[in-house]
Amino acid sequence: MDSRRSRYIFLLLILISLFLWAKKRDIFFFFKGGAPTPESLDFNRRDTGRLGPIIISPDEEINIKVFKKARPTVVNIVTTTLALNFWLEIVPSKGQGSGVIIDHNGYILTNSHVVAKAQKITVTLFSGKKIAAKLVGRDPESDIAIIKIPPEYVETVAVLGDSDNLKCGQKVIAIGNPFGLSHTLTTGVISALDRDIIAGNGMRLEGLIQTDAAINPGNSGGPLLNSMGEVIGINTAIYTTSGGYQGIGFAIPINRVKEIATQLITKGRVIRPWLGISGITITSQIACSLGLSIEKGVLVVRVVKGGPADQAGIRGGNRDVIVDGVRFLAGGDVITAIDDKEIDSVKQLRKVMMGMKAGQRVSISIYRNGIPMEIKVVLAERP
């Protein structure tokens, strides 16, 4: 019994000794909940006297100024969509994107795919305030939409620039909410212009700005800016095999967006002009095979009966041919210009038509059996 008690006393003395030893050396941090804090971290501090003041490069200065100017105009958009699950229960699902305030009346530009099928739209301002927004109109073909918040919440609006004279290599800045991280700035350059892509919804988007500025899910609908902080495009898509950024992003040129936005605000939809034809781009091989006197233009393959082109007397093809593995109707008129704007491809024809209006009277230059002609056509609203 005495032997057991002696062992207990001996162990207790050892524990007390260890406790006092540890305390003296301040290594008892495990029980205290943290390691001791050094009295000084001077080895991590910058010697400002030796190295001089912080230097901001001209390029960094541009980034800072543009961000400060544009960030109050960029909003985070969260949408709620209701759907039925396997058991026919209503289940809400959320989506997110970005937008940019363009008008003191509360109009916000974003992508159509950001707000598609949304039953509820919530906008978060730069201040952090959350506001319910309503859909004014959207245009899936261009992937542009307009939503609106009450004007009393608008402090400043974005400046819309000019996208017609952009150059490859020009500096660009994107601001948005990738993965819900609000007001994230990324920089890059214009990598290419006039790019055509097939979007995730199967829609063909033409004439886009390509950039290497990092664009990720959640950036959609946010602005692409130039060095003056002007909006030159609306970010819309990325090329990716992983679902994330891989150095290739696309934006819709702002000059195209302006007209679409105006129509959505004033009419709630986009009214497009219609000529009422289908055609094929003339190549040197097609011109040689068909014996055409010109090698550029759009060969009219079909004319919609009763449409504007039909009423004006434009003729479609009348014989079936195969050239370079492509079957089409030959023998129709060749369109070479509309109102003196050269037409050398189907893509160029769509681009020129984009700048026209339904009801507008235009002069179409054609070749018929090798003879040049001018035909007046009144464009209709596209069905």
C-alpha cells in the first residue's frame, strides 16, 4: 500500500515539474489554443527608406482607374427558375450572371441566357444592396436581354463606347461575378475580331470579339471595357473543354447591342428586316462550274413566294446542281450589293441586313444572266 502511494506521489511530482518547465519556456501553446506571437515580424516588412515609394506602372494605373469608374455600374444577377422533379414536386434552381447599368431609368444589359425562363430575378448592386428586377425583354438570337430596377437605386451608369474601330492587340478589361465572386476584374487583349461561334444553346453568334481576358461562369452579361472605361462589348461565352477559363472568351460588340437594347426597351422585342430569300456564297469554284461572269456575291437559291424579293421580281434557282459535294439550285440572280454596300458572302448579307429596318426601301444590285441590274425592294418584318 505504501509502495503504491509512493509511486503516485513520484508521478505527481514528475508531472508538476514538467508543467513548470513548459510554462517557463512558453511552449504550453497546445493547451492555450495557439502558438506564441513573436514580438516583431520586421523580417517581413518592406524597408521603405531603402527601396523608395511604391511604384505603379502606367498599365496598372489604367486598370485601377477603369475599375474605379466602371465597378459601380456592374451588378450581380441571381435568377430563380421553378421546375418539376421526378416526383412532380416544384423545385427551385438558381443561376447567376452579371449585368451592366446603362440608363438612369434603371435599365440593365445582360445576356438572354442569364435570365431565360427565370421566375425571379435579383440584382445585387456594388453597395451590396439586393433588389428585385423585372424582365423588360430578351432576344435569344443575339443573346441580349434587358432587365430593370427602380431608378432610385441607380447612382451611376456605364459609358457605351464604339466597337466599329477596334484593333487586335488592344487592351481590354472584364468586370463581372465569376462563380459568384462579385466585381472581379480581369485583363487581357483583343485576340481576334469578327469571330463566329455556335453557343451552348445551339444559336449561331456572329461577329464576336475574342479576348484572352479571363471569363468564367458568372461573367456572362458583364461588360468588356477599353482603356477609357467604355463598354465595347458584352461578355457572352467561352471556349472550354473543362467548363472553366482556357484563354478564349467572346463578347458581343456594343454597337450591335445598342440597337437591340433600344428595341427591347421601346418594343419589348427585336424587329428584324426580311428579304425573303435563301442563298449560297459564290466561290471561284462555283463561278467556274456555273460559268458565272463574277466570282463574288450571293447566288439566290430560293425566293419565298409573296415575300419582298418575290414581289420585287428577284429570281431564284431553276436547276439542280452539285458543286464540290454541295447540292443547290442554280440559275438564280446574284446579289452583289445593297444600297452600295458590297455583298460578297451570305455572312456579309446578314451583316448588312442587320443595319436595316423593316419597311425600308433599298436598292439591290444583282447580276442576271451576266447582266448587271438594280432592283428596288421594300423590306418586310421577318416572320
